Amino acid sequence: MSASSSRPLRSSRDPQPAGTGRSRLPSAFWWLWTTTVVNRVGGFVAPFLALYLTQQRGSSSAFAGLVVSLYGLGSMAADIAGGQLADRVGRRPTLVAGQLAAAVCTAVLAFTRGTYAIAAVAFAVGLTGNLARPALTAAFADIVPEADRTRAFALNYWAINLGFAVSTMVAGLVAEHGYLPLFLGDAATTAVCAVIVWRRVPESLPAPGPAEHGSTAPHAHGPRRQVVRGRFAVFVGLTVLLYLVFQQATTTLPLAMHRAGFDTPSYGLVIAVNGLVIVALQLPLTRWFADRDRAAVLAVGSLLTGGGFALLTLAGTVPAYGATVAVWTVGEIVFAPAAMATATDLAPDHARGRYLGAYTLSFSTAAFVGPVLGGLLLDRAGADAVWIACGCVGLFTAAGYYALVRTDQRRLYTSGRGDADAYQPAKPGSA
């Protein structure tokens, strides 16, 4: 494929290029995966930032909320800037520079005093802390063969959740003795990630093709590029909608349970089901769906997500609430790696960082908008209306993903090569 093309997505029935059956993942992937584990295990600051400000600094809840929002705003800016840098200067420099900058900003925040200074540094931590995210995703896509990407992203997603579970437990214990070790530990583990990338991960940015220089393929950036952009924009839009549903788990659900007479520990038990199911089932389920039809996988994941939240209309006990969480968590397990692999396949090689930056922006957008929409609907129409709306969104996104990906699978969309070269007879991957 030329550097400016975007490939049609494969179904399980499509022929695969020779040698694309399931294989061992490259060593560079495992080094990047290791940085994910280290970074998430040491990700102490973000989950406890609001508590640090209110308990350690004596700030008001309103100011703590503002600072957390500024952190989120920095993350949104990082999705765009990180994607641009990943494509312009390379994956490796962006990863190293972003992680080193994040380590410095996190350490500085521990010693920062003053309202405006804390707000500014928190924005900087959000920006630098997430600057490497598009580059990391693009690097995974560069080094992992297309047939193995769903499995690779599933392994990374499992590492993210396992690391988060460990970090929150450790941070809760450490915070009892002060917050400074949390900030310094977060900074240190982030710096370790930068060293790992610098020492062990080669640059994977694809070499620019002729079309990118505008000399031999004038149409590569014309109508075909618009088709790529249009399909990708629809995919991102659908992802924003589904992640709006996921956001209700940490915003509307605890409020709804409180209104129903449940205490905070009850919510803690319910939401803990999410992490337990992911850690227990992510890898076994990945072996099942990694080689399945991508359109069907995305649709099933969306339906399980929406359906799990819709089942909350029937929940009246803690076990029942926990069961609904288990349902939508399975949807999350099925959906998230397949969606990331699909976004990677839709993105043209020469602009992969920018496209994946736009894709990861969907998470930040949903995190910013979801709590507001859920809270408004909860106040005006009640909890059942929120859960029914979630179910409807699940149905809509399932249909949208299926139609979009099915259409793409049928489209022999190539650039700079004939259709005969787009698909080659192959050794089938194992199911």
C-alpha cells in the first residue's frame, strides 16, 4: 500500500495476505506494552488530584472541579498536538519528549502554590501527560501486522485496566502518609517509560510516499482522501456517542444509586465488577473475537454496552446492579480493542498520528460532555430515562458501526496499486 492509502477493513471471510495468520507480536510491541504497564501502575496523580486539592491544599470543591476540568482540557489539546507531532517529527521523539515533559510537570505540581499557578500547571500536566497517547497508538499500528492488531490493542487495553487497578490501590495506601510520594512516584515511573522508549523502541514512522510530495499522485489527496476523511469522521462520531454511554458509569450511576437509597460503599462494590471482569475476561474473550468479522464484533460490543445500561431499569439490589455492570463490561471488552484496530485501519499511513489523535479526542470529548448530559437528563426525566437513552444509543451505534464497516469491507479502496494486489490468497488465521 502506498503511504497515502487507506485499506478496506477485512471480515473473517475475506482472504488475508500470505503470512498474516496469528503470529508472535514483535519485540518493539512488548517494550511499548511494558511502558503502558509502568505508566498506568505509576499513574497516581490523576485519580487523586481532586482529593489532593481539597484535603492537602484546603481548596474548595468548586476550585478542585475547575482544576480537574483544566487537566481534561489539556488532555483534549494533547490529542490534537500529539497526533501532529507523531506524524511530523516521529513516534519515538514524541513519546520520549512527551513523557519527560510529563514527568517534570507532575513533579512541579507537587511543589506548586497559588491558585493560578496550580491551575496552569494542572493544564500542563494534562497536556504533557497525554501528548504521547496518539504516538503510542500510531506506533502500535506501525509495528504490528494488520491481522494481529485487535489482539495487540486488547493486550494493551488489559494492561491499562490492570495498571489502573493496581495504581488506585497503591495510591490509596500511600496517600494516608502524604501526597508528595504520589507525585514523585508518578513522575519517576513516567521518566522510566521515556528511557525504555529511547533505549528499546525504534522509530516506526512510515517513509513518505510520492503522493505526499504532490508529484506523482495528484488524486491521492483529492476525492479519495475526502472519502477516507468522511468515513473516519463518521466512525469518530459513533465512538463519541458510545463513550457518552460509558461515561454514565462514573457520573450518573452513583447519583442514581444514591437516590435509590444505596450508600457509597455499595456503589464501590458495583463499579469494582468492571475492573474484575476486564482483568478476568479480556484475554480469553480476545482469543475468541480477534479473528471474527469486525463489523459484527463492533455491533455486538455496542449492543451489549447499551443493553447493559438499559438493564439498570430493572435493577433494585446491589447484586442486580453488579450484574448489569458485568454485561456492559463484556461489551466494553469486545468493543474497545476492535474499535481501536478499526480506527487504525481507516487511518492513512502518512497521517496515522493525526487521525488517531482525532480518534482519541472522542474519549476526551465524551468525558467532558457525558456528565453534563447525564446529569441534566437525570434531573429532568429520572434515572430510567437515562438508561433507556443509553440502550437507544447502543442500538443506533451498533447499526452505524455495522453499516460503516461492512461498506468498507466491500470497498476495494486502494491507492497506487491494482485490485489484484489488494488481496492475495492466504493462509487463514486461526479462530
